[in-house]
Amino acid sequence: MDQEIKQKIEKQSVKIDAIYKSVEKTRKYFQITLWIIILLFVLPLVALIFIVPSFLSSYTNALGGL
């Protein structure tokens, strides 16, 4: 009986280690996805905050010259 319990605990330990590795891979995947979203969506929005006023200024100056 005691030996049987030890074997079950060892099997559970192996399974828990496998689950931990899988969870860590998933966490890294989500972290990479988050950084990609930030780079491809948030940074262009921040850049537009600076580009749009400059563009509008140039555009109104060009129209004023007509």
C-alpha cells in the first residue's frame, strides 16, 4: 500500500512538471503576443499624435498660399 502511494505521488509529480512547462510556454507566447500588439498598434497611434498636427499645419499653409 505504501509503495503504491509513492508511485502515484511520483506520477503526479511528473505530470505537474509537464503542466508547469506547458503553462510557462503559454505565458511566454502571450507575453510575445502582447509586445507585438504594442509594437504594431499602440506605437503607430502615438506616432500619429505627432504626425497629424504637422501634416495639418503643412496642408493649411499650402491652402493659404493659393
